[in-house]
Amino acid sequence: MPKKLLLLLFMAFSLNAVAQEEYDLIIVGGGASGTSAGISAARMGVKTIIIEPGTWLGGMLTSAGVSAIDGNHRLPSGIWGEFRSKLIEHYGSQADLSTGWVSNTLFEPKVGNEIFQELARNEQNLQVSFESNWKDASYQDGVWKVSYVKNGAELHLEAPILIDATELGDVAASLGLPYRLGMDARDEIGEEYAPEQANDIVQDLTYVVTLEDFGQGSDHTIPEPAGYDPAEFACACAHADPISDNDPTLDCDKMISYGKLPNGKYMINWPNCGNDHYVNLVEMTPEERAVEIEKAKQTSLRFVYYIQHELGYRNLGISEDEYPTADGLPMIPYHRESRRFLGKVDFSLPYVRTPYEAASPLYRTGVAVGDYTIDHHHKKNPEAPAIDFIKIRVPSYTIPLGALVPKDQPGLILAEKSISVSNIVNGATRLQPVVLGIGHAAGLLAAVSVKSGKTLDQISIREVQQALLDQQGYIMPFMDMNPADLHFQAMQRIGATGILKGKGVPYLWANQTWFYPEMEVTEYELVSGLKNYYSQLDGFWGASGDYLSLDRLAVFLKMIDSSLSLESLEKSWIQSDLVGDFKGERKLNRREVSVLLDRVLNPFAIPVDWEGNLIR
């Protein structure tokens, strides 16, 4: 055989060998959830690759320009909390992030991207393939085969686990998985606020614009866009505060400062006669989507021209150095809604509003917390049924792990906005910190599966939750604790059992659930919670409404485990660094009870199924 032919064959074989690279985890999409998933999985020693079509990480927080964080100011869970800490380090203080009235945390998109890139680079087990477009995915014999195109070449990957972190759930859709899109029917989803009939109406999307103040006297007015009509935006300055829609303010300065960013920049993402744009492009071809996205971009440019020309803010121009784009606009639009695939469980309104009274205790399986109210954007679609979302009062909440796992597709994990959630609840779970949390949980779920050698069906939910706690994540949405607290994990674990429950409080745009660590516990409250876990207490009615003492706690625990005594409790008290004298008559608060139960009984170790039911 000629040497030249041998050389060509060798080169072809070598290229093919490189292309067939093996990983533990493949993530398609480097948006908010994909980035978070990649970082969290890599930190557990899992060899991970992210396939990202653009050149940035962070998705809606960065590439889409939505750099005003909605909610979770008092729930700095996991990678979201870490990201915010990096922002504070960059800008100097939390106060330096509170530049606009819509949020406590606002930042320049390019800074957000730089932080995510740094976090990714620091993980030796994580590789990011930028400017890469996934082509297809298939699953056979426990292995995913994924092909993607980069620099004109088709490359191939293999891994046992795949995460769909695309903006619209395109990977899972290509596999033929069942999903819902648009509004759910009231009887089908079991939500009284849903419309009577299902429809395909999704939330408005937005092509965000980042403006910059170039100084008084300057004029950065863009050319008048085609089809411009100032009447389109005539009410933009009214209702500047969404909380007080019944009291129009007609305050244009307030409308502009809504998304004021550091360094004299402004996020233009305004729902009231602003740059929201209605289109349901989810099931369109890439070519059709591009056409519709351009229309959304033109809506935003018309609004920018209105701000400059009609309202007189000529000194505010499109920022020239924010994005690596020729027109100075973000790389992608802000998608508020995606396909919602059918998971092991369906996270719907009853589980958010009244988690402890819902049909199943899904809260026991929680992995991603949120506190933002249910917020939908439908003002640009007159066909959308009227739903008063302000009246749908909810507390802070936790998303069940089963919402991230499809019903019938082994080895696939759902992320971004494609989890198993109702249309209404998606109005809360779509927000940036929550999606970061979804990604964080998805990455750890994948890592636990890979490291244990178990399928997603076989993994321990409690093991995933503990991995989240170990990475400073919340599994319960308690506002009055944080990972810096010495007893944070114990209170989170006992909260996740439901032995001691939180108190939910719907509150404006930052809903709450309180654990009240320093509140004293009654005997009845404790025994009622323990009865769900320990049959030894069945039929026992000797718990009073008095506050629980150490002596009485020892009595109840001895009924469960005869080896437990006041002396064993004292040992645990000392080992747990609980404060105060250990005396039998001491009245115990929820922190102290949580720590002692966690140490001497460890009820969190009792496994739960996808519905949150105990596995005995």
C-alpha cells in the first residue's frame, strides 16, 4: 500500500479517535443552568463538557442581558450565592449592586460573563466548547452519543448522562419526549387560576438592550427604525412601579432607573408598553426562529428610539463595549418560557402555595429554592386569557428533584426552564437564581449517578440533597438561616423531613418561609412530627402543649431508641457546639431540637421516593 495512502488512513483514524471523546457528563447549553451544572458536577470529580453555541457563559444573565436579579436576595443558595459574592468583590459592596429599584443585585452583563468564565476555568474537570452547535443525540445501552459542529467539523461525544440545558428544551424534544407548551387547562393541571381550556400561548420574550449614559449634551440617538410609531409606547412611563399598578406614576425617570446598572448603564427590559414582544417560536425551525427574533430586536430598537427621541434621553445610547456583537445588542433574546417536559413529578401550584398540605410531600425532595412571586408577561398578546397573577399568593418554595428527571428517558436530566412544572408556576421558577439552582442540582444529580454507578432511577434523593448542602446550597427555602451558620445543615435536613415545619408568608415580590430557629418547640409539635417517621410513637398521646424541655425530649427519644438517654443528649449537645447550660429543665428552641434530632436519630437518612414518601 502506498505510504501516502497509509498516512491519510492514519490521519483519518486519528481524527476519528479524537472526535469520539468520552466524558462522564455532557451538557448541551452554557446558559444559567448549564454553566451551574457544569461547575457543580466538576467539583465532584466528574469529567464534564459543556456544548455552547456562543462565546459567553451565563445565558439569560449575560448573553441575553437580563442582569438585574429577580429574587433570592435572602436565599444565597449555592452557585447563585457564590456568583453574587464575586459580584460584590468586583464592585466593592452589596450597596454598589443596588443601583436600580427593580432588584438588589444589578451588574454589567460582561462582568457576569467574566465571573462565570473564571469559575469554569478553575475546574480542571470541566471543559467548555464554545461556538459549538449540537446536532443530534441518541441513547443506547446506557450511553449517550452526541454530535456537534465546531469550526465546520462534526465531532462526537459519549457519556452516561446528558443534561438538556438549552433555552427551549430542544434536545429533549428531538428525542420525542412528551411535553406541554403554553397554558394548561384548569382541570388537567389542578390549578384554579388556570384557564378553562389549554392553549399554546407562551409568555412574551424580550430582546434586552443595554444603554449607557454618554453624558449631558451628547446625542446618541439611533436612526429611526422602520415602522416606528410613538403610540406603540405611549404608556411606557405609566405604572412605573408594578406593585402599584392602580396608581399610575407617569414617571419616565423611574421607568429608566428600573434597571439602572453600575457604571452609568441601563438594562432596558420593560414590560409596560415597552420592549416585550409576543411570539411563540418554540417549535419553529432555526431559520423561522431567526426571523422572529429579528422582529423582537426591532421592537426593542423602536423602544430605544422612543426613549431617546420622544422622552429626550438622547444621552443614553446603546453601549458600545458590552457585547461582542456588531450592533451592540445581546447575543440572544430573553426567553421566559420553554417546553415543559413530563417528569417523575409535576410541580404545580398546590405544591407551591401549601407544601405541607399538598397531596404529596414533595418538599422533602427539594433541591432548588426561590422566593419571587409568580410573574407572567402577557401584555403584548391581546389573545392571552386574563389571569390576575398578583392574586396568586405563594410563599418561598423548593423545587422537587423529580421535576428534573423525565418519566421515561434514562440518563437524561432536564434543566433551564424545561423542567416538569405547570405554566403558572413557571412564572416563578424561570427567574435567574432559581434556574442557577436548577442547574446546580442537575449537575450534582448527574455526579451522584456517575460516581455511584447507579441510574437516575436508583439514586438516593437524600444523597443529592446532601451534596447540595455540602456545596452551600439550600434544600429548604428558609429565609432566616444561611450556610455560614454552624447549624445550617442540621436545620435544613430536619426541615426537609417535615418533623419541624416552616411557616410560609406571601410577601410582595420576595416571598418568605421562616423556620424561626430561636422559637421554642412544644411537646405536641415535636411528637406530631416524629410520628410520621417512627412507629414506636403510634398511639402515643402523652405530649402536651407545653414547651419542650431536655428531660421530656429524652423521654420521647427513649421511646424510639431505648439506648438514648439524657446523658447521650448531653454528649451530642457538647459535640454540636450548642450554646448554653445543659440542664434537664431547659426549654429547647427549634435550632437545638434540630441539631439534637439530626445527631442522635438522623431521620434525614431515611430514604424518600420521588413523591417524598418514606421508603421503609
